[in-house]
Amino acid sequence: MNRFLSFLLVLIFSAPIVFSQSRKERKALFESMQNFEITTVKVGTEGTKFVKVWGYGKKVDDAIVQAKKNAVYACIFRGLPASSTANATPAICRDANAYKANQDYFDNFFQTAGPYIDFVNMTTDGVPSGQDRLKVKKGYKVAIYVQVMFDNLRKKLEADGIVKGLSSGF
């Protein structure tokens, strides 16, 4: 029994070392396009989605740009979560490998002031303040309200051959 207890203690204390992420892996995850918060506020006018989305950046303006990218990224790859005022919206690209399969397209699409910006209608006036503007270790975390032209975004991705049209069947 004593031997079993010793083995169990060694296993418990060594597990975090074996399964923990390296600092480089944690940093890559923190800075990835998939690490952000988004909340569906409501379904906007015909074909749009109104969301509150967070972005990170060294400066407030950088965080705002990142938040806009995050809003479009969520519509394409993650989908939008349900809220008390709106149902969940599935992602436009349901293929888990869509980004890698079309990496050149999406790298260009999400460049600063790239084509993604055509599908963002900023609805927050001015620089976020209060709880929507937080100072973090390496800069700022800001929240903005964004209206995404969801249907137009889908049509663009269909026209560019990234996703199949809804009328193309399964």
C-alpha cells in the first residue's frame, strides 16, 4: 500500500510538468486569431449580425482593428453564440481545415485594411472606455460593438470559391 501511495504522489506531482504547455505554446495560443470573446447582441437589419467583440493590442487603436477582424473571423470560422436576444448562428465555413486549405486567401483577406473591412460596419462611436477598455500586461483589451454584413460576407466567400453556396445542396 505504501508503494502504491508513493507512486500515486509521484504521478500527481509530475503530471503538470508532463502535460503543461511551454511558454512559447501559451504565447502562440494567446496571440492566435482564435483567442477572443464575442457576444451576439442581436440580429441586425436584414442580413446583418450585431455583436460585441473583444480585441487585444499594444495600443487601443490596434485592439480596435483586431476586434473588427475577430468579428469577421467568428462569422466565418466559429459561428456566433446564442444570447437572450438572438439564436446561435453557425459558421459560414464549416470545414475545420478551411483556413489552412485557403491560407493565402485568408492571410490577404485579414490584412490590416484588407477586404474583411468591407463587411464591418462599426457602430461604437469613439474610443471605448470604462469596462470596455482594459489595460493588460502587454497593452489593451477593448470591446466594441460591430455590425457584420453576414449575408454579403457569405456571398463573397461563395463567389471566391471558398465555401459552397447554400443552393448547391449537401
